[in-house]
Amino acid sequence: MSDLRELHHAPAVLVPDYVLLPEGPARDHAVVVEGDAIAATGPVEEVTRRFPAARRIDLPGRLLMPGFVDAHHHLSQSFGKSLVFGEPSEIFQRVWVPMESHMDADAVEVATRLAAWESLRGGFTTVADAGTRSAAGAEVIARTVDEVGIRCVLGSICDDLSQGSPVREVAEARRSAEEHLNRWADTPLVHPSLALSIPDAASDAAITAASQLSREAGVPLQIHLNEHLAGVERSLKASRERPLERLHRLDALGPELLAAHTTLLTPREIRLLRESGGAISYNPVASSWKGNAVAPALLLHELGVRVGLGTDGTRSDAFRLLDAAETAQRLTSGMASGDSSSGGGWTWLECGLRGGADAVGLSDAVGLIATGAQADLLVVDLEVPEFAPSWDLPWELVRLGNRDQIDAVIVSGRLRLENGWPVDWDGHALLAKAREVSQRVVTAASITRVDPFSAEHRRRWFAEHPMRPRQGPPEDTTGRPS
């Protein structure tokens, strides 16, 4: 992909075997990239005739597709991912809060760079970050994602409570939010948004203020909503309302809402969500790893609710996320109703692309290949046994696609990764530093784990199941010579 390294210097016509257009894959099509955007797309002959001076880059055996959108991420939490394996719900109280409280600017930079690289490797060119609890703040995250070259819808947390007690005035939270919204005009890859950690981390006044600011600015308000039974029950005890019902009472349900998880929805809440025009981030891997339930994403999609897909910082592999999205719906509703299609493949591809772009407030800018859209693109190798023969490419991308097939990742018209590795900074040096810094942070943090590590699980199992050693062939008791 050496030709792609000069992509941003002059207009180029990319000619792959397939282009994934909004209406589906197309053969004999080309895409013109000029600067940070897509200047044209169409049949190869037509495009090359219109742009005779543009350099032609042939991509045989490849699919050119939009980069995926991760509608819910926590970039500064990458040091703790495998610390939460096997943990019950609400790990933020036992892992994330203590860990992030021990992260200085250097640690946030390293964790964010690591997470952003993993996201790009997994095919995500845009991520929505729900805000960091680190005192280093959003500035470090903004600077780092811009350097790495990933697009980020960056949340600033507007909480005013901690475990029910005030930690700052609503006026202070509002001032901080306004500063964040006005801060990133000169950082093209950073798109500001606001965030609330969970509904019970904010007073009614703080929720109202954050919602109004988001609505006026036309940016998403990110919030973890109806995720865990414990959170729903806390809300019922405090206000006799479920979390989503509380937002409805406060007029905080609207098109600006980006609700993460929504795994525990009543029929009434589904109606309220649909009528409000809010969006959800369906996070199936998070449900599998630590959740109480799976969001009724296919039902919401059929009802017209805006649905994107999110990793929640679990595993930044877009193709495995598509597979998880379909599988979770099949297991929780499709099998019971005899719906063997469970979205027909295209649904999850759409939610990971244009659906995610819409959910994070970047409709028509990312998640699609179209004239005027940002040149956020993936070059995917189709010359692999999994795709031979190929009968239904969208379904195959959902069920058979793999991040190892991603040859190149382009963001804003620039090549960022080639075969999974950054082209303009030292990935190996980052890995070494991440091991050092993460050890320092995690050792200092008061992290509380409920579940033991896998080695302890294994030791306990063998202690409870005494077995004969398995080395060597079984003992011969017949007396026959061997």
C-alpha cells in the first residue's frame, strides 16, 4: 500500500474490486479522494474521465469501504480491560473510578494512544468517547487522538454528584461544559459532546442543564442508561422512576440523546425513546462480558429508533462486533420467534456504519462513501479463503470478516495504519511504555476484584476434582507385551 502513503498530497482515484456504497457493494466503481474528503464516486470510466489529472491507485482483490463508527468507548480505560473479566456488573465503582483517579496526563496519553491504535486496527475510524474521570481532563485525549489520527466525538462529563452527595455546583458544571463545546474548533478530528456518567451521578438541575446545552449546540449527550438492575433499582428507590422515565420527566429525552446500553427497557420506555428521537449505542460485547441483559436492538431498529454499535472499550474489533450484534439478537429473540435472519446481516453493517454516524452526530460525514463525505476508509483484503466463493458480501462481512483482512486505514484522507501498524509513529515503543505505565497506575489504584484470575479458577477446579495424572499412555493391565 505504499502508494497510499502519499494520498493526502494530491487527488487520487482509488480503484478496488468492490466499493461498499450505501446501497450495497458495487463492482467497477472508483472513489476520488481529494484532501480530507471524497470528491467523487462512480463507474471507473466515468470517474477517470472526470479527473484525468488524478493519480490512479489500483487495489486488486480489495474492498474499499467506509470506516466503522464506535458509538460508545472509554479511551482512557485501556489499562484495565482484562482486569474486569468475570466481574459482575457496575465495575466502574470497583475498577474504573479508582484506576482513573490515579492517572496523570502521561498515563492518560499512553492509555488513549493504545486504545486509539486498537480501534484503528479493528476498523474503527470514528469513536465516541464518553469522558474521562481523570483530573488530566479531555485535553490530553483530544491531543492524542489528533496525533494518532482517529476521529473522536469527545464527551465532557457534567456530573455534579458522587454517591448522592454534591461534588460541585451545577453552575460550575455548566461553565465547564460550555468551555468544552467551544474549545476544539482548530482540531479537525475532535468533535465535542457532553456526557453524564449515569443518571444518579447528576441532580435534576444538572441533567436539565446538560440536556439543554447539548440540544442548543446540536451535539450528542452521552449517558449510560438502563444498563444494570442495580442502577434501575437505585433510581426507583430514590425517585420512584426508572432512569429513562426520569429523563423523560426532565425533558432530557430528545434527538441529542446518545444512550449507551439500554439493556433494560419496558414497553413504555421503548415508546418514549422512539417518540423522542433519541439514539442508542447497542453494546453486545459489553452485555456478554458484564451486563444484566441484551438491548432489544433489532426491535428498536424496526421501530425506527436510531441505533449505533459500541464496544464500551471491551474489544475494538469492528468485524467481531458485527458478529456479536447479530448473534446476541439471534440468541435472545430470534431463536424464540423463529427469526432465522435476525437482521439479515445488512442491519448490523448499517448500524456499524451510517447508524453509528447518525447516533454520534456525524450523519453524512462518516460511515458512508459518498461525494462530500470525509475520506475515512478501509482497504479490506478479499483474497482470503473465507471469502471464496463470495455469494453475499454484506452477510460475509458480518459473519466471516476479520480485522486481519484490513490492509490499510485512512482517516481524513491520510493513511494512518498499514497492515495494523502506524505509518508515522513508533508502535513498538508505545507497547513498551504502556506495559511500564499501566503497571504503575494499576499497582497504585485501590482496585477491588470480586472474581479471581483464571489461574486461581483453574487451581480451585483441580482442587475440587482430583484426577490421575494424564502424562503418558494409559497403564496396560492385560499382561500383554507392548
